[in-house]
Amino acid sequence: MIDRVLRQVRETGESVLGLPVRGRPPSGPDGDRMWSLSTFRLTDPADRRLGMCQAYVDITDGYRAEWRLELLTRAGAGIGVTPDVARTAQELADVLVPALGDVAWVALSEAVLDGDEPPKMSGPGQWNLRRTGVAPPDEGWPAGLPAAGALSPALPNHALLRRIGQGETVLLPDRDSVIAAAEGYSELAPLFVPERGHSAIAAPLFARGLVLGTVVAWRTRRPGPFDQEDADLLTEIASRAALGVDNARRYTREHRAAVALQQRLLPAATTDTPAAETVGFYVPAGGGAEIGGDWYDVIPLPSFRVALVAGDVMGHGLPATATATATATATATTGRLRTAVDTLAELELDPDELLTHLDDLVQQLQGEAPHQGGTVGASCLYAVYDPVTCQCTLASAGHPPPVVIRPDGNVESVEVSPGPLLGVGGMPFEATTFDLEPGSIIAVYTKGVIYRDDQDPDAGLRRLTDRLARSGGPVRNLDGVGHELLRSLGDAPARDDMALLLARTRAVAPEDTETWEFPADVSAVAAARKAAAGQLAARGLDELSFTTELVVSELVTNAVRYAGGPIGLRLIRGDVLVCEANDPSNTQPRLRRARWSDEGGRGLFLIAQLGLLDLSL
């Protein structure tokens, strides 16, 4: 290069000033030095060329200081940018090669990779390290050296390892020091010494007094050995990287706990009741990197009915920058709302009335939110399907409408009148009732299923309807329908988490249901008992007659005394015999403990003990 510069200056006459070049002087310090080269042409007053001149200035110290600063800046910007432990380890290895060494690896404790703290014991035999990040990767990695994913054997209580465990960086400047370090451990040398490795540095990833792992760099191709400045530089880089690894470790632990808690908040993936068979799916946002507030639920109700619920706590999920408090708050809010829906469903409220009560709860949570560092809002769809009437009644609080696949293959979105989001307050909710033939599939879901890159809910609903028309059908397995639908949404990680609940409806045969109506008169008790006994005898269920007559007697007597007429009585035969009475009262019946001197108050207790009747009548 120097000859080329000389020719260029000689021919053009334009001087070259301050050109950085690397070279080794014929005498003086070993190793290459950095020089600032200036080249210019010597001429006389008549501009006749007299010769050439080159001046060299040693800039090695300044160059190395600038290079160290640049490497530290790159390390600070490139290490720990994600909350993934393994990714952080690989980022550290990539920064070191080829800038500092020819080969580098980062080994982390197995516990750290799982999100836990490493062993507090300082002995290297307790580290249990797994090689996580390596550079150069793939074909560039030295043959015979354990690659990424390899688990280190139990490490001996070597003096160098003890120094690393105490937070010290170890420098092996030449081949002799490498040989001396490996003496007595020839069986381990191929695992840690690459071919042609002549100089090495090893530093601990040390955070909060614990060894999270180690980072090792080797020089194999470049002739110059590591020196103390290189060791100090690796110490500083490793110190910064250790914070990134520890932050990623803690995020992994918190994320794992949040995912486990959220999964516990969801019901069983599949249920099978006389009203419907159901399959639920939950897909977290970002391919699992974010925790959101979507949930679904299947709630068995009296008289073989079933409630289908889908809800979405407002927020796009909990990204990597979210704190543990934010994660816990969103997960706890989801849990409180689901518990509230379960409790309100037991009261057999109409869907619109249930959402009104749920709206009151969300407003209460909003009052607590400023003290918890956040805001609360949610959407919810609550639907009740009755297999006796084959009707579904639902109400929506700012939630997308369900989609129904009819037995004939026709697919349609249910026309609903959505109310405001939960927490708005002061606005009514409206219930919608529609027929749902046995064998129909109803899909309830959260907005992540229809909101894609275009952010157009109408287009997303049309896509969902079209894909259900192609994948759904009266004989298709629900699990297969759900998985095919989710696959059709694309391979890219979803921006919002998705909850999907599919239910295939069933019906109670008309001949398995009998209904009577009686006036609010004491004579109705005997008539009700006679009607129930006759129906059981006609069905060959005489063995249930005595118990059923007792239940009917207590129910109708309570209605006559406390509610008035007309009094309805219904027997439904499924996998169990359900006996229910209804009356004009809006008061929920409840058990109470009668004192020994009371002449009444034991009817519902007797019914509950017989185990034939759900008390929510």
C-alpha cells in the first residue's frame, strides 16, 4: 500500500496526509504499531520534482484508546437489547469476534437459562455451565470444540477457576501459560482450548455477588497475544453484559410465572356437557413474549344450560419492558373479572344484567388503578345456550360478535347490539336471542383473532367468516377446526394475544322434557307430586319416584308460601334427572340453618342433600 501511495503522490502531486497504516518497525517493541503516514513530493521553485518524502507518527496509543471506546460503545448498544437470556449471550460473543479475538464463547449456568438464580456456592464444580453463545458461528466454529448447547463437565477446583469465581479476569498471554494452566487436566483441554489457540482471556459474568456464567476469548489466527489492556477491556464488557443477562434472567422468571398464572386462569381446553362440546385456544402475543389479558370460559348452568364467555382486558399485552408489578396487575385484573363472571353466572342473571354488574366492578377497579400505576378497561361477551329451547341469548360489552356455523354449512356473524366497554358506566347493555340448531358451531373470540396488520375489524370479521366456512362443518373435529383456523391467520407472531372458544351445540330431546303449571294454592302441592310421579312411572323411573316427589313437594310449597303463582314445574331427563320450579319472584332462593325449635326452613337443605337439584331456581 505504501508503494501505491508513493506512485499516486509522484504522479498527481497531491499530498496524502495522516493516512493510518499498520506496520512493525525493524527495531523496537514487538508487535504491530499504528502509524499516521504523510506523503508529499519535493520540488524546486520551478516546480521540478526533486524527490519524495514520507513522515511517520506513532499513533498506537491514541488508536487503541479510540478502538476500545468504539468497542465499548458497540457492546453497550448491542448487548441486552432483548429480554432473552440466550440471545444476550450470543450478542456478547458477536461483539468480541473478530474485534477482540478469533474465537469466543459465553457459558451460562443452567439455572440462569431457566430464569432462576445460579447456585450461591462459589466452587466451580457447582456452576453447571452450558455453552450458550459462540462466535464465529456455524462453519467458522473450530472443529472439535464443543459448540453452542454443549453442557460443560464438572469443573475441577482449579486455581484459575477459583479466581474467576471470585470475580477476577484471568489472562493467559502466551502458549506457555496455556500449557501450564492445562497441566494435569489433559482430558479437559480439548473442550476449552481451540486448535492453534495461543493466548486467552476469561472473565466471569458477575452480578449481585453471583457467577451467572463465564466469557472466554481466544486468539488463534492473529499472532499478537492478549495483554492486560485487553483483559481490562473484557472485564468492563463482561460487567455490562452481566447486567443484561441478569435482567433477562429475571424477566424470564417473571414471564414464566405470569404465563403459568394466566394459564391457570383459563378453564380446561376441552369440555363436554349435555348442552355442548367445547374447545378453547389461547395464543399469547409476540409468539409468547408478551402476556395479555384475553380469556375465555365455559360455565355449566342449571337445567343443562351452558354459558360461553370471552373477555379482553384492555392493553396490547405486557412487553419486555413491562415491570413485574404491571404483569401482576393485568393478570390479577383478568382473574378478578373471570371470578366475577363465574359468581354472577351462578345467580342466573340475564346476560345484559350480568354485564351491568360487571361494569360496576370494572369502575371500582378503575378507582384502584391510580394507586396501582395503571388504568382498567375491558370488553366482554356473555352468551347462554339452552339445549331445551335451542336458543342462545347473549350480550356484548364492546366485544366482537360471535360467528355461527349452521348444520347446513351456512356461516354468519350474529347481529348484536354491542354496549360500551366495561368501565364506561351509565350506558345500558342489550340482550340478543336467536335460534341455534343442534350441531351448530358457535365461535366466540377476542379481537386479536380478527385484528391483523390492516387493523380493520370488518375485514378481519369477513376473513374469519370465510375461513370458518372452509374449515368448519357439522362433522369436523372442533380441535382440528380451531388449529386450522389459527394456522390460517399466518406464521408471524400476533401483535395481540388471541383467545378462541368453539362450541358445538346439542339439544335435549322434546320427549325428555315435561312441563306443568299450577296456581298458588296449597292443593297444587299434591297435584304437582302426582304429575311428577306419573311421568316417572311412564318413563320406567319408578325407583326415583319417592325422592322426586319429596323434592317437588318442597319446591312447590316454598313457591306457594313465599312467591305466589303461577308456579311452573319442569322435569328434564339427561344424564341426571333435573327437577326445577319457577315462580314470579325475583328473589334468589338460599339455604339457611334452621334452629332446633323452628317448624320450617329445612326444605332447601333437604333438596340439597338429595343431590338431584341445583338450587339456582
